[in-house]
Amino acid sequence: MKKIFLAAFLMGISTMMFAQGAKNIKINEVLTDNKASVQDEFGQHLPWVELVNTSFSTYDIRGMYIATDRKVLDPSLNAPQRIALMSIIPNGDDRSAMSAREHLVLFINSNPAKGFLHLNAKSVPGKPLWIALYDGNASRTDSCNGT
């Protein structure tokens, strides 16, 4: 009986651990026509996307992707072809480890050489934008349409 209880307990723990993952990172807000809102560390008003960790544990978003090109939805693309159309969230910054319920703003239409918060995902200010968040395996975890 103790073995059955222990097995059930371990299965429950492992299920809870897998529930805390990339699926808990969501696109919270997007602003493509940023004229007076959030500024980057260089004082520029770039378009931005805000991510939120909806779980109660820390999750590292390094290696996840932001996509703004609907071509990534083409089912005939393999993972490397899909990844080539996306902007990767880089390694090497403590801010990639998002704490529980934490929000993080990433700037798009930018140059990744400017730093961790800058991605080369494209948007056209004032035009509708489709944006999606993909995990490290190029599987979509969240998407939205907006302006």
C-alpha cells in the first residue's frame, strides 16, 4: 500500500512540475505605436511586447522565440525553417529568469546587439500586428492580434 501511495505522490509531483513551464509565459500587452510610453535604456520609444509569467514559480525564457510573421504558421515548414522567421530571446541575462507573476518588456523593431531586451521581430507602427510566443522547440505557446 505504501508503494502505491508513494508512486501516486511522485506522479502528482512530476505533473505539477511539468505544469510550470513555457505554457505559463503569456503575451500580456503589445504597443506598436509607442510615442510616449515605455522608453528603452537609450531613451528611444520603440514598439514593445510585455510577457508575464502566470505561474507561481520561476521560469527561464531564454531560448524562447517571438514571431510577427504569419509565415511561421505554414505546416510545411520544419522547425529550423520556422526558427529562421523568428526572433530568439537570448541567453546571458538574469532577467530571462522570470519570477512568479513577473512582467518583462521586450523591445521589437530593434537590434539585438543593443542588449537582452531588444529583439529584431518586425512591426509597422499603426498597423495591425499578429504576434506569437514560441517555446525553445518552436512550438507556439501564445499568440494575439492587436495594433
